[in-house]
Amino acid sequence: MRVSTASDAGDPKSANEDWAMASESLIVVLDVLEQGGPTELISGVRAIEAADPSCMRWARNKRSDDATAVYAT
């Protein structure tokens, strides 16, 4: 069993996705956490944020926010 919790920056639903897409995104998030840990996940989120400074592709209220992730197996 894989378990994760994350703040909004690591939450796959934060991009206003539908539930099916969010479920697929959660699997990707869990895979990244399993392979690279929370640091890898947060680094990936920061890269996505940097590539979208106008917040248009991934709608959000500000360019960057706090990021926390916990992963347990």
C-alpha cells in the first residue's frame, strides 16, 4: 500500500482536473514519490511553476506556494 499527503502544490486535483484525470495524476505523483521522494516531487512542481509564470496553463492564484509532501509505504 502506498500513502501520500501533500499541500496544494503537490495535490493532483489542484489543477482543477476532473476526478478521472486526478486519479491518473495521483498514480504519477505516487510513482515520483516512490522513486525520488518528496524532494523530487517538489522539484518537479517548481519546474512546472517556472515554465508557467503567468499562471495561464495551470490556473492558480499565485506563481508559487508552499509545498509539503509525505510518502509512506
